[in-house]
Amino acid sequence: MNLERQLHEIIPYRMHAVQTLNFATRLSMELDGAPAMEIYSDGKLLVEGNLHAFTNPAIEAGLVHCRALLEFLGLTANKSGRIVNISGRRPTDVGIEHFANSSGRLAMVSPDAALSRYGGGKDEAEKALLSVFQITNKGIAHVTENLKGNPNHARLVEIASRGVPSLVVSYLYTPLGLPAPDYKVTYRQRSQ
């Protein structure tokens, strides 16, 4: 298991996907319908379509990466609809507990610790994290329709996608004495 590659490539890649999920979710909530979209490279038009060509796959992929990071931290949803710690890992799974600092191995993040980090309260935080598991379990093929049809889902996904990368930074990179990876997505404000 190459932990350095996990720290410097794979986890930052997943965090970037979750940040893109956040951007795509907010964009989807802000815009009515599917406005036209054009993608340019080196000043040349490459793709024409509507915004769903970006938001739909960005949301779907981002949700999968968000779930993977939650599971990496040791968190999952139980059948009773609560956030709990994973009870066991497969031999090929990589979890936060595979990393260590001078004090020893890092521990799985407890549900209480994860939920207490959110500003909106533990109840809302748990609903947000649960929405990631529920949508990836039951609705990933129709996630954007689900988000449009249920604004509460979109709001909860947006909350989760803001919080999960900061949980990774707080419970993995900071205890290891490492700076947060560069995972932020830069974008321009949409002009009206």
C-alpha cells in the first residue's frame, strides 16, 4: 500500500472532485433549466450543449468521491439512518487508521467528532452526510433529477460537500503535520 501516493495524489484528487460537486450543486440550485454552455480550449470551441453536460456528471462523480472520503475517515450510514463508524475493512481498503504520526496511528473519526464540526448543528450535519450515502446507494443514476425534485437533497449535498474536505484536512493532514492539498476549484461568478 503506497500511503504517500494516497496522501499526495488520490485523496487530493477525491477532494477536488468533492469541491467540484459543491460548485456544480450550487450552480444547479441557482439556475433554472439548463442554460447553453460552451467549452473552449486554447480559444477554440470544443463542446456545445447545455449546462447539464457539466453539472450532472460532476454531481454524480462528486457524490461517489464524497462517499469514498467519508468511508476513508471511517464513517458510514447504518440501516437505522444514523452515521456510525465502519465496523471492519476489507484487506485492500485504505483508511485513515493506516496513517501514523509521532503519537501513533490515526484513529477513525468518530461520528460525534465529525458532526460537531458543522456550524448548522449536529442534526443537520447528520442529515447532510446521510444524504451522500442515500443518494449514492439508491439514486446515483438519477441524482440530478433527484436534486432538482427535492431541493432539500440539494441543500444537504451542498452542506456535505463543503464539510467533507475540511474533515479530511482536520483529521488527516493536520495531525500528520502536512499542509492541506490544493483541492479548491476556481471559477468566475456568472454575470447576469
